[in-house]
Amino acid sequence: AARRGGGAPAAPEAAGEGRPPARLSRAADYCHGGAAWDISALRADLAITRRRLRIAAAEGRRCGPGRGGLEGGDSASPPLPPPLVRLVGAVDGVADEVVLTRGEGEGEGEESWALRTVVVEVKSRVRRIARPPALHDQLQAVAYSLMLRAEAAHLVQTLGEEMDVSPVELHGPPMWHAANFEAHVLPRLRAFAAAVQAMRADVAARVSYLCGDDRWRDRLLRERGCGFLVK
């Protein structure tokens, strides 16, 4: 159908075929959660991400504890093995927080002020604000905090004009996130990544998993240390 005034026919996307346009007219249309995406911009972002990963991999082989480079050590040491898994994300913000501290030694018990770095993670809610925040949201903030060597995070939830800020402490009660992340999350993450890499390298194992029933898949997951994925 032509537009009012004798314009060109409507694009196939407008006719309901569901394909995104090759180029959007406004930069503002390129946003998370938008109904349409700038494909060229997405491809450019992907190229930038791949370049950064190549640089990070090269730096990881060149540097590291006891491997030479920035951390010192013998520069003739063999390069680091490739990482088993890589966490990638975009933190919403990093801020300095004023905290109350107590002196030690001669000044024990004396109160003073200090600055610490906190990660700010913002969640825009549609239905309700969760109090306390969901564990998976806390774990995301914990991962960012560990990567940035921050001691805590502020998980900000917004719903319209309402806002809630929940502190996420890494080294304190009630969750002791740093210790539990090391004890529970990382081992499972390593096991899952190792299982994926093993199946990608073994065609027979991959076909066996894809063609098996639920019980067979559960058995294969348990055998590869991923029993936590079994319902």
C-alpha cells in the first residue's frame, strides 16, 4: 500500500515480516530494549569487542604473576594458557563512598572517615521492586566488584519514580559474597565451561547429548561435573 500522498510502498518490515531495517534514521533508535536495531552499529560494536578480546588475550599471555611483563618474573617463561572462561559485562557506574572506620593499635577505638570504591548496578523494574534483590542480581554486582577490586556494590532498583538502594557487601554478613563466590560460583562456572569445551571438541559426545532423552542428558551432565544443572 502506498503512503498518503502517493509515496513509495511500505517496506517489508512495516508489513509485518519482522526483519529489522538495515539502517535506522536516528541514533536514538540504537538503544537496549528498542524494537529496532542499527545493524551496522551492532556489527561495528562486535568488531570493537573482538579487537579488545584479542588485545586482552595477548596481554594475558605476555603478563601475569611470575610470567614476566607488568607483574615481573622471568620474561622467558612460557605464556599463560588461554582462559577457560571470560566474563564480559558493562558496569553502570563506579563511585567513592564515605565509610566510618575504627583505628587499630594505639588509636584503637577511635573513629575516622575513609573512602572506598563501590560498584553501582542499576535495574529498571517493570512490575515491582524486589526486597531483598534477587540472588542472581546480587551475583552480577559481586562479579563486577571482584573484577574491579571493589569492596561492595550498590544495587539500585527503579520503578517509575520509586527507587531502592540495596548495599551488597563482599566481606561481611549476611551473605559473605566474596568467600561464597569463590567456594560455589567459580567451581560451577569452571565445570560448565570445561563441559562445553569438551563437547565442542568431541562430535560423538555432542551428538549423544543432543539426541538423548532427558535422563540420558542428566547422566552426561553429572558425569562431566555439572549435576547442579539437573532439575
